Amino acid sequence: MTGSENQTADDRLIVALDVPNALAGLDLASRLGDAVSFYKIGLGMLTGGGLALANELKDEQGKRIFLDMKLFDIGATVEAAVRGLAQFGHDFLTVHGDPHVVRAAAQTKGEMKILAVTFLTSLDRADLDAGLIVPGDLPDLVSTRAGRAFEAGADGVIASPQEAAMVRALPEAAGKLIVTPGVRPPGGDKGDQKRVATPAEAIGAGADHIVVGRPIHAAPDPAAAARAILGMLP
């Protein structure tokens, strides 16, 4: 099966394949079946066959693919890396939200959408202080960083659900994507995330897509868990 023939599920849900290698990823995708049409493959999977997995899910199963690589480097290197990834025709690619990185990625993205990372959802103000980030409330900094990324050519941003509404309200956000990790079902374990919300809260705040990993892949029945999360969406 190729192309978009398998797009039967609600693609607002992106399932993070945070598993050790491509074989485990294929096994999870098999268990999820038609319940999920969109997958995120991150940096942790890169040395475990992540790109090969992404290509197989797209070309053989018709899935949409989000490459969460969070690229950061000088402009020429970012351009080269994005050009190389663009040849595979996947849907989303993350880069850090620094304007020079976003501008470089936009030059060679092809049909991919470039999503700028504002601040990781595992960070709070104390973490920003340790990283010498300017003072200010974290939501305000996320909003400012998102606006600058949009101006630099980002097609969307990664932001926690708690900042999605502020980002959506930006004039620069018109027609842009907001993708929110840090989404947990009501009462779910936060894990290593610090800025979280429920699926319904994230979509209600203006997110176009939610990214969910552990609550699905750690469930006894991942497909049932995915369908339950989709059932929570407005």
C-alpha cells in the first residue's frame, strides 16, 4: 500500500515511536494498524534505523511521517541536512527555533513543513535560568520565539499545550501549524514532561496536532489506547 491510501485515522494524533529500533517500531505500527495514520520518529531512533523505518511506513503503509530531528547548526550545514532529508518526501521536520536556523531550513525544505522548536516541554523556568536564557515568564518567551520563527519562514511551531493559545493568537500564526507534545490523558503519568495538558485541552487551545508516545506504546493494547485518545478530541 502506498501514498495516502491508508489515511483512515484522524491525523490530529501523531504517535511518537519512542522505541529502541526500527524492528520495534514496525512491531508497534503493526499493533496500531489503522488506528493511527501519523508517526513521529525522533533523534533517539536515528541510529536504530529511524530513517529506514520512516521510509517504510510512508512508502509501504501510506503513513504520514514527522521527523523530529531538532536540527541546530550553522546555516550552510542546516541547509545541507534539510536538503538531504527533503528527498524522502516526509511531512514534518523539526529544527530549533533560532531565526538563522529556520531561515536556512526553509531554503531547502522541498514539500516538507518546517516546525520550529520554541522551548522543550521538559523545561521549566529553572532550566532556562541554568541555560542562561533571558529572564521572563516562560509562556511569554515561547510566544516571542514562535513569532520570530514564523517571521523567519517556519511553517509551524512545537509548543507545549499550555502555550498553544498564546501562539495561536499571534498575528504571525495565521495559517501556521501548532504541534503539541506533552499531551497526557486525564490522570496520566507526566513522565519527564513538565508542561502538560489533556488531548482535548491541547486541541481546544489551538493545536493542529498532538504528539503522544508513552501512554500509547506502553499500554497493553496500543490501538485501544490510541482510539481512546482520539475519542477525547473535540
